[in-house]
Amino acid sequence: MLTAVANPLRLRIVAELSDGRVHVSELARRLGISRPLLYMHLDRLEKAGLIVGQLELSDDGKAMKYFTLAPFEIRLTAEEIARAVRASEAASVNGQAAPEEKETEMKETDR
């Protein structure tokens, strides 16, 4: 959960959803980013349990994806920070790119 909210763009997504559910295309417009990049961030937030996605059918049969905030509270302790740092370091040692590096790569290919 800590790494999910460690990104400024994901914090903006949470802020946008604080007023209620939003359709993906509308959210992308508000944030000024592409839908593929937005979906990557939404997936991260959803896996952390911070948001919930819901697929709905419009009157014309088109699939529409909406997202809302899940009820959550983050309690940050030194233990949690240490656990997140250790997990990040372990990923680096295993040759995996840090999440922020992957996002930068995706942003560059998204242009």
C-alpha cells in the first residue's frame, strides 16, 4: 500500500476519486494522461485495495469502466517503512526495475 501511494500521479488519482466515481476516459482527461498509463496506475491502486473498479454497460451496450475509492486508512509506522524499503531493495538485487523506473519507461513509450 505504501508504494502504491508513493507516486504523485497516484495521489492525484485518489484526490480525483474523492468526489465520487469517475469513468476512466474522464479521469484520463482530468489528469492529462493516456488511458494505458492511467490503467497501469489504477491497477496498482486497485491491487493495494485503495480503489475499486466496476464495469458497466451503457444503454448502447458499450462497456464502461468506473472507479471509486475503497474505504481505507493508512497508518504509517517505522516498521512499515522498513518493510517497504527492504522489499524495494530485494527487487533491485533480483534485477527487477523499481516501480518508478517502469513507469518512466511506460511514459516514454506512451508518447
